[in-house]
Amino acid sequence: MVGLGIVLMVSALYGSYGKAGAVAAAFIIAQALCSPQLAKLIDRFGQARVMRPALAVACLSLSGLVVAAVLRAPEPVLYATAALGGATIGSMGALVRARWNVVASSPAQLHTAYSLESAFDELTFVGGPVIATVLATSVTPWSALVLPIIAAAVGGYWLLAQRATEPRPSGRPRRGAARGALLSPAFIGLLVIFIAVGMLFGGLDVVIVAFTAERGVPGLAGPVLAAFALGSFLAALAYGARSWQSPLSLRLALGIGVLAAGATVLMLVDTVPLVAAVGFLTGFAIAPTIVNGTSLVRLLVSPQRITEGFSWLSAAIGVGVSVGASAAGALIDRYASPGGFAVVVGAATVALLVALLMIPKLRPLDLRPPDDPGAPEKREETASARPTKLP
């Protein structure tokens, strides 16, 4: 809700969509750049120790943004408060997934947990924009941003108070062992894939708005986008309900292939109901793709840096969303909605090609024997209770 809340508030109070988009971009870019650095500190010192002060700064900064906008403060004040809020808010999704890595007792349970998280994500994508829009148009423009600030504070500190599930800090990394897997070709390739996937998501958000407006029904943009999220929500529940034996790398490529096929079909249909139907079916590939990417991060990155790994994946998607939305908007201005759909198809094609090229790099992870997904300290505590496995 934060990015949309900024756009709704600034556009209403300053009368400029360009200024509103720039302020929202300051928040999104700062979050994408800084959340992995925060996650590095979290892995080293612990979630509560790092995020309690960081979350306080984020909430105060975003509150300052609200006050500045209401008082019609100069533009630089808006950028500064938005950027500081984005730089310190971190990635709560990464914190939660890191905790599941401690709680789950088997890879199958972890797969289900990641799928459940994706289902919850889709619920926020369906409900968040609707709530923000209603608040901004029916209450006050700034209320669309106040509610997520309150939610971040209450939910964030409630999560940080759960000490039993908090991963144990890893401490100072050994010299030479710190960067390792995060600079491996496999991990970098995975980030490139999800930048392209993020561009697909960002492009879709913009082009659906343009497509419905061109057909005289701009109010249907929300329901059409909700159809994508609903398909993804149902897929998350179904995908997490069973254990899959097929190679994880192939499942990732297959999911992206379905996204690419759906994006291509979207270019060919010409009515809003058909776009919603194709979007619903295409949405079935979204959650499994995110789950597979999350599972690959867990296999690529050591437990001591798992939060940072998850944060980089979220940052890659966030950067892609920003780039995709900007590119789609520029082409829509010149070529109408077909230009935006071209960005979506192009992003999906790039993601698919890179995923196919990365299969040889990711395939060895599928052959790795199942391991306890818990934190290293959990493995140490239970090692004596396990029977020794012979080679």
C-alpha cells in the first residue's frame, strides 16, 4: 500500500502525477538498494536488534512525509523523507521466510510454508490497492499512507517480539567466506531472471490500466489485476499442498514459460473479459515461480546469510517492477496499450531464455540430498540425536 498511497496522496495534494510517481520511485529505489544491506546486518546481529530501530526510523520518516505533503512542503523534503523511509523499512517478507527456515523440520514443510507465504502475498496484492484507493478517495488523500504506516509498526514489532522463531545471529563472517554464493553465477543468474519477472509484473500493472481506459471502462482495471492475483493465490495453495519430485530448475523454467505464453496471448485478445480470463489463467504460474525462486535461494545461500539472499531476490523483483512500469508507460504514450504489452512479452521472453540457460548451473542443486532447513545452530543441537548416515 505504501507506493500506491504515496502516489494517491501526492497527486491529490500537489496536483501532479509526475511528482507523485517520482516520490514513490524514491521510496521504491531506496528500499531495493538498502534492504539487502539491512539484511546483511540482520544475519550478523539478529532481526530484533537491527530492525527495531530501523523500523522506528522508517515509520517516523513516512509519517514525516505525510506531514510534509499536508503542509505542501518543498519537493526535496518529499524525496528525502520517502527515500529515508524506503532505506530503513527493510523486507518483512525476507524476515518471515528466514523464520520458516528455522521452524520447518523438512524440505517438504518448507515448500508448503513458502507457498503459504506466497498465498498471503497475493491477498495483500488484491486487498491493499483497493483499501488504499477507497481511503484516499472517500476519507482523506493522506489516509491511504497512514494505514500502512500503522500496519508496519504494529505487525513489524509484533513479529520482532516472537523470539522463539528468530534465527540465531551468525556473528562476524570469516574472511573470504562472506561473499561466496551471493556472487556465484547461479545466484546472479537467478537475480537477472527475477528482474525480468519484476518487469513483467510492473508492465502489467500499467498496461492493464491503459487497456481498460482505452475501452472506456477504467474502473475495471482493479478487477482485472485482481484476476491475476486470484489465480496466483489459488495456485499457491495447490502448489504448496503436495511435494514435488521433479527438478526445481525445470519447474522454474516451466513456470516462466507459462508466464511468457500468457503474456503473448494477452497481446492477441481485444476485450476486457478475455483479458481478465487469460490473466486469471496466467496467474496460476506466478506464485509457483516465486516459490521456486525462494527455494533456490535457500539452496544457493548459506544459512548464515539466508535473510540477505531473500532480500536480494525481493530487491530484484522491486527493481524490475520499477523499470517495467516506466518502460511500459513510455511505450504506451507512443503506441497505446500494444506498446505496453510489448514490454511485458519482452520481459517474459528474457526471463525464459535466461532460465533455460541457467538450468545447467541450477541443475546440481536438484541433485543435492535433502537437508534440515533449520538454522545451523538447530542442526548442531540435533546432530547427536540423529543416526549416522553411512556413505
